[in-house]
Amino acid sequence: MKVLKFGGTSVGSAGRMRDVARLIAGGRNIVVLSAMAGTTNSLVEISEYLYKKNPDGANEIINKLAVKYYEHVEALFCTAEYRQRGRELTAHYFDYMRTFTKDLFTLFEERVILAQGELISTGLMHLYLHEQGINAAMLPALDFMRTDKNAEPDPVYIKDRLMSLLKANEGADLFITQGYICRNAYGEVDNLQRGGSDYTASLIGAAVHAEEIQIWTDIDGMHNNDPRYVEGTRPVRHLHFEEAAELAYFGAKILHPTCILPAKLSNIPVRLLNTMQPEAAGTLISNATDEGRVKAIAAKDNITAIKIKSGRMLLATGFLRKVFETFENYQTPIDMVTTSEVGVSCTIDNRRRLDEIVDDLKKYGTVTVDDNMVIICVVGDMKWENLGFEAGIVNALKDIPVRMISYGGSNYNVSLLVRSEDKQRALRSLSDFLFNNK
């Protein structure tokens, strides 16, 4: 059994939904669907109006979104019977959303609103498959996907409930479920955050010991550089799980970073594929390593660098602990860290508490801040015994000012901090030197 996840663009129109139906027919697999493209943003907007106690504004967005779905129904189904059933299903969910415009609106109600996109997309796909004569069964994610009191997935509960649902529907040829949505430890509707459909697929794959997890999007795998800034990029045919995790964290948007761990721990390969080019090989992610190869480059924007300089305090016991506790106290994660005899530099991607962080850090030394920075991440097999890779990276950037370099925390990543205005030049230069032999 395989787990196939399709993102919002893959089910974003009637034509694409039909394409997905053709791709999933013929295999007894579990299919995870996201909400149709743009739906979650509209649901967030509806929630914002309801928080502001503006039900008229919320109803206007609900009505606009409903029109889009009714048009989708008319284009998707072939028979009058299933068009009517599609209209009824769509009306059910939008009528339910309108009930939230009359009462108190809290975080609990927002999570319920945000769940409706996946519920509608899977409901319509389930109907369409039946219209096409495919015996598909619905596995409601709210019946098996649950987080614990720490908001982490509960793998024992997920496996037990999912296996029971599969057994109850053992006569089905195909299984459909929702990505992203879940229940929390208290039984309330919740979610796995943005991009959580990838996480859903990985958790399901681990629970059923899947042969493979497939993530279908609108590009043919993870590229060796960002095609928005660099011409001639190529899909990477194979990545180690650690390499894929680094690329996902540092800006490669095709894969959600949290997706990696359950598949890695269960040793289940993940394949990235393109719904528009299903014949393309895509990218295979596994625990195998291609020895000595640099694989890809990614960039993470909106980075702030902070340097704390203190010749008196640096070597004192507890200095680094005090610095890192400052960031912890303001719930601000650190991306990169470098140290010297007289100072420590680190980067953050969340400036919300920056002024307070800097104010506290001034207790321990002189603090300087560099804004509008970018982390360039070079990924591959970079064990320190492999000669020459670091020299090649530095040589490629010989004409570009580099604020920080970080290596040693991982065998798969070298990170470099440059100014935002140097990002495109850095990406192109690294591509030329590492991949194009220029």
C-alpha cells in the first residue's frame, strides 16, 4: 500500500481533480487531499471578519467562495444525479459556515472553519470517484488523526484508529482522507498547521508501514536551486532524508519540513512527483546517501543577524547559556550560530521580540544588529573527511561579502549569511561553480 498526497493546486480545478482521479485509480492506496488552492486563505479571511464581529464581511467572503465551489461542481460531474449530490454537499458545508456568523467566535471556532476546505475537497472527490465507478471509501481524518497534550501527533492512537477504519472498509478499492486537520487531546477540531497535509501523509505512511509516500505537487521534484532566481535548474533525483529536511527548512517550499521525520524513522521512501507531468521521475527521498556529492542550494529570506561582543564575559562560565536563554525567554528560535574568542553571532527569522531581545542581551556585551539578510544553504554529503567541498563553496562566493559561515552541526549542510541584495548573485554563482563547472 502507498500513501499519495495531493496539494491544493493539484485539486484546484475540475480538470485537475479529474487528472488526480485518473492517477489514483487502479491501486489500493490511501489518498490524502488538501483544500482546493486558495480556499484556506479565504477561510482565514472569514475568521478574521468573525473575530472583528463583522458577520456581514464574513458572509460576503463565504458567498464568494460558495459560488466558486458551485461552478466547480458543475464542471466536475458528468451526470445530473451527481451534480445535484455535489450541490447538496457544497450547500451543507457553506450553510454550516454561516452558522458561525451568529455567535461568539474564538480560536476553537476558527479551527473548525479552517477544517472545512479539506472536508469539501475530499467530499467532492469521493463523489466523483463513485460517479466514475470506483469503489472508494472515506477515512475521516477527524476519526483517527489526533495530537496529544503537547500538540504532537499521537502515533499509537493514530495507528489503532486507522487500522480499525481500514478493516471496517476492507472491501474498498481506494481510500480517501483529509490532510492538515485533526483533533487535539481534548477531542476538539484542530490542525497540523500550514503545510500539514505533508505531515498527515507521512504519519499515515508510518502507521500503515506504507511501501512509499508520494507527495504530488505542480513541479517535477525538488530542484538543485531556486528556479525563480536561477536559470537552468534541474530536479534532484535522489536526496537523503537529512538533505531534504535541510532544504525544506531553508526555503525549498515543495516539501513541509515536518514531513520528513515519521517517514525517516519508519524507513519509508518519500517520492516528490508532478501532477502535470506524472511520467517525470521526480525526487526520491530515502536513508541512502550519494557519497561526496553536493546536491542542491536553497535560500531563506528575512533573516536578522545579532552579534554579542564581550571580551570580559565570553569565556566566563554560563555566558552562552545566558545568551541562548534570552532567545528562549522570548520564544524566538535561532537559525545559525558562530562563535569567536570575543563574541557570538546568531540569526533569527522572527523579529517580533527583537527590541526586547537586544535590550536584554546588552547586559552581557555590545550588541549589533544586521537586517535584511539571507541564509544560503548548500546541501549534500559534506562529511568533514570529504575534501574540497568547503573550498569550492567559498571560492564561488569570492566576490560576494559573507557575514557568517556555519558548518559542523550537520554532515549535510553548509550555511552562509549574505545581504538580501546579494542573494540572486550568490545563488547563480554557486550554481555555476558547483553544478555547471563554470
